[in-house]
Amino acid sequence: MNYRPMFTFPSGERVGNAQVFATREEAQGSAEDRFRVWNMPTGCGVDETTDPVNYRWTTHKTFRCSHLSLQLGATLWHRTTSY
């Protein structure tokens, strides 16, 4: 199972985006980093997903995975954008 960061807004709506991580810890870390700089969400969390992993999170940095790294079993990561 993979994991997607989710955000809760004042209306109660929970919304995610296209980011999917291999671990709950990566997804939660990414969500918390973005939550700190946004002023609209009222909370954040993680939902399980069967979507393929396309991001990696390390302490306070989110990296988009290249298609090549995913084909190589996610052993290589290509930094294209930090969010």
C-alpha cells in the first residue's frame, strides 16, 4: 500500500493532490511541511492508496521521482522539484 498526504479545510472537506509516497512516514512528513506554510487547512493526515509512488520525502524536503527510478525498483531518486 502507498500513501497520499491529505488536508482538511474549514468546510470539513479532505483534499489530496497527485503526490504518492511509499511510506506513511514520508506522506505525513510532506503533509506536515506543507501544512506549516498554508493558512487555509485546519488539519492534515494521510490516506492509503493503490496509486503508484511518484514522490519521496526526506526531512523537510519533497522530491518528485523520475519514471526511470520507478522502473528500477525505486532504488534511484531524481530530484526534479522541491516543494
